[in-house]
Amino acid sequence: MDRKKYVKKINRVVIKIGSSSITGKKGGPDSSKMEKFCAETAALVKKGVEVIIVTSGAISAGLEYLGMPSRPREISVLQAAAAVGQVELMRQYGDIFASYGLKIGQILLTREDTARRNQYLNIKGTIENLLVLNVIPVINENDSVAVEEIKFGDNDRLAALVSSLTGADLLIILSDIDGLYESDPRGDPNPVLISFVNGITPQIESLAGGIGSAYSSGGMMSKLKAARICAFSGIPMVIANSSIKDVTEKIVNFETIGTFFAPQTKRKVKSLKRWIAFGIQEKGSIYLDLGAEEAIGSKGKSILPVGVIKTEGSFSRGDTLKVFSHSGKLIAKGLTNFSDDEVSKVMGKNKNQILKEYGRDMCSEVIHRDSMVVFDENDYE
């Protein structure tokens, strides 16, 4: 399949580099691996491509610096290791890129930073301004303060969200694997690499294995989730082996290496709806009857109280909700105009009933169409 069909020119690329691709056997930064990655990235920048880096490796760098032979379980120790390791990691990035006449700017994020629309747009503004100043943004999850509730989960997801946020033309995920295989390469002596994927189906998901190296937090499943976010946002994604010579240049030149994940091309998704879909944590859920499900799915309607049959969780006006069909399938996400208590009062009731019992203030959409994103099959993880 011709990759040029899905991306004709690459002006902006997000490159996610995994821990295994920049660290040595002991877990700390490997100078030769980092030199290779930075040299190849610098070559892209010199050719006029805007590059945004999402890097892993802070915790593993900190563990080596602190003399810890294995990854501890205590979150507070991991946070301390990340605080130490991030300094060392950025020092090496800064020194190597400086040798190519390039500057870097550090951005540390947690999931909470994307939860509010203003903060989300401020992050975008910072990245855009760094690029205008010819500075390479180097982004990592803020592991020194992040706890489970506010973690992205892994840097593959973070890279996909950054790609969506910045409107990148391509996401490249570099790892210690060549891409997605038809079978587990760790157990199959002759695995077959899948060059092209058009949609994350259950069959594709079944091919994902577990976590790779001892220092990584992701795996193929996390990369497939990233591919799903990118596909929804209209952005192609490639998984490739970081050890390949001139790997990023080859990918940008549309050479057939790694696994290419095609973007969805049948519809354009607005920035606001991409944020609703993946940028913020949901606070609760509502379930719809069949009529309401059809109204939002095929007729482009808002969600009215009469179509709601159940609520879950505690939420307030303006929070993000998951929207499920009557059979329990996730079909949408959106910003609610009501609290959970208010929805419970009006659900299942028509406009006349609500007007009579609660007045005009409660006679509104539960979720307006403009504040809702409806998913097609396999859109959402």
C-alpha cells in the first residue's frame, strides 16, 4: 500500500523514543544511542521539518544514577528517581543537540494538564512558540509528581495526544522492535512483519504482546491505542526499530519500513472534539435507549433527557461523560449540561413534563451535539 496516499508532505512530525532505544543494559542513558537519535533528528530539522520529541527514559536514568539495580515498586521512590533522571536526560539531550547548533525546550505534562481546555490550549501555544523560535520541544510525562489518577499511562498515548494537539502530519514511534508482527517474534523464529494496518480491529489487537524491556512501561497494546487516537485525529503513525540507520529520514521519505497505520480519511474531526475524545478524564456515564442512540448516531442530534435510561458516577455541569448504548457499548463522549442529580430527575421525561415539574432552566440538552464526539466502530479504545 502506497503511504503517500495518506500523507503527501510532512512538515511537522512527532517522534516518540522509547526507553529501550536510548538506554543501556543498566538502564541509564546510552551515549551512542542518544547520539544516533539526535543526529538523525537534527538532519530532519535541517531539512525544514518541524520536530517534536516525546521521550521516555527519565526513571531508568534516575535508577542508574541512584545505583538502583531494579525498578522499585514504591511510587514515591519512582518519583524521586524520575526527578533525578529527568535532569540527567535533558542535560544529555541539550549537549548533543547543541553540537548540531540546535536548542531544546523541556515540557513536562500530566493528564491533569490536558483536563481543562485553557490549559490544553496553553500547552499547544507553548509548543507552537518553541517551534517558531527554532527550538525543539522535548516532552515527557511529569513522573516526579504524577500518580495513577493523573498519569497518561505511557508515553505512546502521550505522543498520540501531542500529535493530535499540534496537528502533526505524522507520528513516529521508535522502539526496539521492527513493528507489528503476525505472531510474537519472541517465540516465532520466522515472524512476518505487517507493513500496513487500516484500522485497529479486534484481530489486530489480538496480535499485541506484553511489555517489552525491563525499563519500559508500554508494549504493543499501548502502541495500538496510540494508533487509534492518531487514526481518529486523521494522523498516520509508524512503528519502527530505532536501530535502523537513518530510520526517521527513511520514514519521512515514505520508504516501506516498520508498520504504517493509516489515518481515518472519511471525516474531519475538529480540535475541540479531539480534546473531548482523548484529552480529558471522564467523571461519569449515561446510558441511552435505542431511539436516542439512533438519533445521535445517524441523525446528528443532541442527547435529550427523554432518551437517558441510566446514570453512573458523580459528576457536575461541564464534566465529561462517557455515553453508552442500551446494550453497554461506548458510542460517544461529551460535556454535560447537568449534574448527576439533575440528570436523575429529568431522565426519561419529555419537554412538557420537565417544564411542568422543574421549569425552563431544566429544559435543555443533557449533552449538546457541538460538545459531543460520536465514535464509529473501533474508534475508541
